[in-house]
Amino acid sequence: MKQTVSITPKWQIHIPVAIRQALKLDKPELADISLQGDAFLVRPKKSKILELGGSLAGIKPAKRINLTRIRDYIDYSKW
């Protein structure tokens, strides 16, 4: 996919809607930019916190804690 965009006096470019949709960009985020020959490559950079999404799925706590009696589970001897 190739589209022509303008570069503003502040060196900003607009990413066209078709390209944003193809890359599944739905909100502003960070990007990596690199030089390849006489062209530059802009690659979306995912947030580190978003990369962790779902990594704890399926993990159960070792012991179920009754939240109404949470103080019974806290070890106060270290304070």
C-alpha cells in the first residue's frame, strides 16, 4: 500500500486512515523510526504493559482469601 502525504513545517506527517486501519492502530501510540537506504521506516511500538496482557490468564491463586477477613491473612510481626 502506498500513499502520498505532506510533511508540515514542524516535520510532522499524517498517517492515512487506510494505513492506520491496516495496521490496526486505533489510538495514538509510540513509534520506532529507522533509516533504510534513502527511505525511512516508521513502525508502531506497542506499550510494554500491553504486551503483558493475558499473560496471567488461567493462573489461579494458591489459596483463596476471604476478603471480608483480609486482616487475618496479614503478617503484622514484620512491622
